Amino acid sequence: MKQRPLGEHGPRVSEIGFGAWGLGGQWGEQSDEDSVAALHAALDGGVNLIDTAPGYGDGRSERIIAQVLAERSSDDVVVATKTPPAPGPWPPSPYCRWQDRYSAAYLRENVHERIVAMGVERLDLLQLHTWTRAWNDDPQPLLVLRRLKEEGKIGLIGISTPEQDQNCVIPLMRNGLVDSVQVIFNLFQQEPAAQLFAVAAETGTGVMVRVALDEGGLTGKYPADHTFADDDFRSQYFAGDRWARTVARVAEIRHDMNRFGLTDRYSLADVAIKFALAPEAVSTVLVGMRDAKQAQQNIATAALPDLPEALLQVLRRHAWHRGVWYSGK
């Protein structure tokens, strides 16, 4: 497994990171046994970065990760978790005050909860789970995290961007307030390539890519008539005609793969992950792994040759300007 630096101040991390949302159970039924097996398989295969959050199954994902790492005594694994804002609109609206959503007392309490949940003395990377540019001119929550970093409770500070305004973190990157950012970047959502990646390279900010497979839409394993279960959040994500439109666009991507003779060696998921890894500014691509087989498949993807530049240029045409989370758009 190749590694890349997580920005100027972070460690080297595996190109493929373990996205642990699925371990919480919001992607349909999930057994802890499968989750543990997935983690062990990923770590055995060279994955050394795990991304989680307390909202993934009300702490379930964090607990399973802590259990596995305790069993392995793995000192070289980087675990990124998150602090959500206090209750209110998600993402925070322009009218939200940081004092109500990320107060100093709230942040300190939540960071302590994360430390206890993970069974560690220091969090490797603490990310604010969302943000709003309304706070950019007075980013006090990040200054609180800086103090926690100075106190030895946090190793690195990051933000997971709000889907609707990913570029809101650019001023924070330029002001040196974050060590890393977590962004959506995939064959459909390519906006970070416009400016964010260049600023990350300029400022030495680590970039963690999420949703590289468009929540399963870019895996190619679901037919046009597939229906996601009610307890699977994708039943909302692909609501209305969004699933049908996704399937049609996937067919166009497969056509490009055929033109370049890739279908014998690369799956659609392979191409999607390799596309997300292509920008030099990207440190790691987080991919969901719900069992050992999925972990092994993602590790095999990492070993494949990079996509040729000519194909990358063709694939860029699949950028899709659509609404986020709203059915039919």
C-alpha cells in the first residue's frame, strides 16, 4: 500500500483510508463480527488511516475501532474522528452563531468524550464535522481546538466540509487554522479541482477525500431497479429520480472505460477510486469497508496502475451539477 503525507504537519498515511460510517449500521444491517473482520483485513493490507465519528451508530463505530486497535496494539494507525456541532440545522445556517454550536465548553467536553470513547490520551486528528463560512471572520472554535492541541489532547485539527459549500474552508487553510480538510470529490462532484486542491498544495494542508464512490452509485454493483432498505440512508440519498439518473450516467462512464480497454482489469469502483486519487493534493481516499472481502477489494484497487492522463481528461466530462440530498435534483 503506497503512502502519502497528510499535509505538511501530518504523518504519512495509506492512499486508501478506512471509512467507518458503515460500521455504525446506517447503511443497513451490520454485524460487529463483520466490522471487526473488515478492520483487521484492512490493517493487515497496509491501511493505516481510519475515519470515524460519534454519529456513526451513536458511538458504535468508535467503540469497535477502539476494540480492534487495543487488540492489535497498533501504534502506527492514525484515527480521525469528529466533533459534531451542538443541535441545530445541518449544515449550520448563515444565521447560526458559533457560540451556540461550537462553544469552548462544548468542544472541550466533546473532545474529552472522544478521548474516552477511543481509549486514548490524545486524538490523532479531530475534525469539526461541519462548518459554515459565516464563522470564517471569527473562527473561535478552531482557536479552541488549537489550545487543545497545545495541551496535548489533539494531534491534528481538521474540518469535514459541508456538501453545499466545500470552498468555505479555503480562507481557513490560507490562515493556517487547519491541518487537514475532508472533502467530497468523485467522478460526479469535481468542484475541489477548481481551487481547493491548489490551495491545499500551496498551504501544506492534508486532503482526505470522502464519497469517492458516490455512496455506492459508482460501484456499479446495483441494477437500475435496485431499492435501498428503509434503514439504509441511501434510500434518501437516491430518492426521487436520482437513482435512475445515476444509473444512466454510470453507463456513460462504462462506455469510456470500454474505449480505453479497461474493463478486463478495472472495475467501475476501481476507476472511481483511482480518479479520486489522481490529484497530487489528495492525501488519502476514504472508502467504506463493511466486511473483510470489501477491505481486500479496496487494497487490491490501490495496487492497480494509476489511470492514464488521457483517460482522466475524458472522465472529467462526467462532472454532474446537482442538488445535495434533495430528491429529483
